Amino acid sequence: MSWYRRPLAAGQTFRCASCGRVKRVKYVPTSNLCRRCAAKKRRTVPNVPVSLNENIVVTTVVEKRLRKKAEKDIPPIRAEIVARNIEQGFWVLLALSAYAILPAFGWSAIYFYIGVPIIVHLVIVGILANPRRERRKQVEVRIGELAEERKKKIEEAQLFYSSPEWVRLREQVIKEEGRVCAQCGRLIKDDNDVTVDHIRPRTKYPHLALSRENLHVLCRRCNSRKKDREWLGVLQ
């Protein structure tokens, strides 16, 4: 459902119940929150630990991300796609035939239009019960594999960033470049806000992990925004 509904007259204002901002709006909002606060409210889901197996525990946010990737890796069952198309086509055919059947049979045809779709839907659900169950099992297995890969990457990263070579190289980069972010240019005052970033990501260019030319100082905010992308503007 869209956040806006119908046009407003010029000059109308809207006050958000959460942040208190007053804005000129073009359409009538469906809630008392602005777009930003409404999106923030949707994102605030409980992030609690979830046990995938006896060795791996992740948060609900990570589990959701792994499930989404696993469902993309495991394609949907062909029979399910065919059955979904048949069901949609059946609904379209039923809607088109309503113009001819309803005037002829009147309200007695309503039972036909209610009962037949329910029966067709139940038959399709029964036919696809086993294939869907098998796909869910495959998705769960794939989630476990992705979680194992993620755990290995985290352990490898912890070993790298705790190695003496990286600790010495990090101190050298900070000493040479100072506490100035190479991206936003602001002075970094907090020690916990100073990070040394790989210009070309370590995961994609492991041979450049300890290369001095591939390192620069970033604030934590710019480093988090960069993630594992390659900023070509920094290289020039």
C-alpha cells in the first residue's frame, strides 16, 4: 500500500508523530509517520540469536539473509510454477465467464464461483505438498552450508586481523596518514572510530591484503558505507 493516497491542496503541511518534522505534502498520508520514520519502524525487527545447528548460532537478521540467498540458489519446483500459472489462468477464465453466467443464473451461480476455486486450490495444494516439502528441506540444508561458509570467513578474518603483520602495518598506515579520513576528509578524534581499510577488498584481492599501497585510513562510518565495494575514486 502506498504511503500517500489522494492529492492535497497547495500549502498543506504534515507533522510526523515520531520525529516531529513539519513538511509540505503533496498527498494525504495513510499514517501519522513520515516516510523516513515509517521505513525505520519497518526495519526495527527483534535481532535475537537463532541456533541453526549445535555448532552455529546466528542472529535473526543473518538467518533471514541466509534464507533469502538459499531460496535464490534453490530454484522453485517446475510443477509449482506450472500449477501457479494454471491457478491464475483459472481465476482469469472464471472472472471473464462471470459476465455470461451471472446474468443467466443470478445469485445461484455465486456458490459455483466460491466453491470451485476453493476446490481447485485445495487440489493443487495437495498435489504440491510433497514437492514443496522436499524444497524446504533443500533450502534448510543450503542455509546450513551458507552458515558454515560464513563461519569460516569470520574465523579467517579474525586470524588475519589479529596477526602481528597486520597489527604492525595498521600502526604504520595510521602514523603515516594521520587520523584523517581519506573519503570524507574529517579529523577522526575517537580511537575506536579509526579504521584502516583495503582500497581493493581483501576478499576479492587476497594477494593485496598486506600491500601498503592498498591501504588507507577511513572513519568507521565511511568504512561501513563502503562495505566490500571498490571505490575507484580513492585509487586515483
